[in-house]
Amino acid sequence: MSHGGCMARIARLKPPESIYHVMGRSISELTLFPQDDDKRYFLALLKKYCDKFHCTILAYCLMDTHFHLHFDPQGFNLSRFMHCTNLSYVLYYNKKYHRRGHLFQGRFESRVITSDSYNLAVSTYIHNNPADIPAYQGKEAEYPFSSLGIYLGCRRDTLGLVDTDYILGLLNERDRDRAVTEYRKFVNRQKDTVTEQDMKQCLKRFASNEYRCERKMLYRDYTPSQVACYVAHKLNLPVEEMIKIKSSRFTSGVRAFYAFILRAVCSFTYRDICEVIGNISLSASSRLCRLGYELVYSNPSYREIFQDILQMGKVA
């Protein structure tokens, strides 16, 4: 877990962050996704930021005027994730459609999901949204901008965006085909309103006495000094060199890597990173994080250290 105690986690002051049902809608006079390419772009943004911040999409459905996400932030700050995603989409949208100003109807909405049965209900609710589209009534799995087809094996997840294992594992971890069959029944039945008791009975019926689907959490409660200590050890550098020296290109890379870990693993804001590193502006903090992100995915040494930190944070 650590080298000389450097990466021991500090005491956590709150329970692990929840899974959420997230909803977003455009302002009334605008269509959120006028074209299919816009939906594809939004899904690509979700993939980008899930990879960057190590979050998980359990289900999604994009409609013309709104979207639904079944979202597991894995301890990352939900508001920060949605701000990055929505802001990137607004910039794309306004440039493409030659406009300025707001696109979304206020702040996104979110609901905390507190139980297995609630998770199952939210997933099937999201996947029933295409039933409101006349061409897809009774053929919801064929709608290309919902993850239902991925769950039922009708379509490949070409982006690698959706984690189906958790929800299907609630039904039957050992027999995926049986879990898919049961899930299909739930989606169809929820059109006629499946009760919470129905969900609980199903979970009870399929729960194994020998094995239970476990959700892996990514804990992000490392302090900046713990991160600095660990990274400096891995790169054979004094901690102060990684943070303060600005002259060499190598040290700039190390500082960028450090900033990116604070951003992606510890959910720090750019302002937080400014305060930790010192003597840099918000724009410089943003640039450091961007460079750090590029280093992780281009430099095997940085990538290995980053993966080590992520693995240390994963707890069932």
C-alpha cells in the first residue's frame, strides 16, 4: 500500500460516494442534440472524462432534449465531472451552431441511489426512455443512443463506455445469459411499473450464498504530501524538486504529473492545485493538468506509477 507509510490513506470523514441518477436538459427553445453526430460527440466526451477521472457509466440514454446517466463517480466529485462534460459540449455546440450563451436548463439534476433495488429500477427506467419515440416503441433495444442494446447483447459497446457487470451481477453473477434474460424481463415489465418489492424479490431469488457481486470503490483521500512523497520516491527525486524547481523540462513534466494526480485521483480543483504547488495561475494549473494527462498516456513510466496509485485506492 505504501513506501515507508507515504501513501497510507488518511481517516475518511464520510462514507464512500454514492451512485447517481444524473439528468440534464436544454433550455426550452433549443434542442440539446439536433443531430445524431451531436449525441455521438457527447458520448465521446463521457468516455474521455470517465477515462481521465476514472469514473463509470452504468447506463445512459440520450434523447433530443435531455439525457439520463446512471453514473458511478468512484469517489470523484460529481459536479466537477459534469461541469467538464457539459462545458465541453456547450463549447462544441455553440461553435457548430454559431451561437452564444447557455444551453442547459440550469444545473444538472442528480439523485443519490441508496440500494441495489433502486439501482436496478433506475437502470431499467433509463433504458425505457426510447419508448417515447414512436419509431422505437416496443423496440427500445434498437435505439442507438441508449445502452440497453449493449446490455442485451444486441450491439457492441464500440466506445467501451458502459460497465454492465455491476447491474447484471445483481441478478446473477455466475450466469450472464440468465442475468440478461432476467434484465430484459425487468425492462419490459417496468413499462407497467415494477414495484420495489418486485426488485427485492428478484435480487433475493438470484443472490448466491457463495458469491455476492461486490462493487469496487476508488478511494481518493490521499493528501498532497502523500502523493508527492510517493511519486518522488518512484522517480528517485526529492519532494521539493518535484514541486518547486521550474527550470528543467524533466521537472516540469514531473510537476505536471503531480498536478494531474491531484486533479484526477484526489478531485482537486485548479485553484486547489494552485495553492498546493504555489506561484502559478489558474490557467497554468489547467495547462499542467493537461500536460500531466498527456504524459500518463504517452510515457510508460508515468503510466505505471499512475496505475499503481489507482490500484492502491481500490477497495471492495
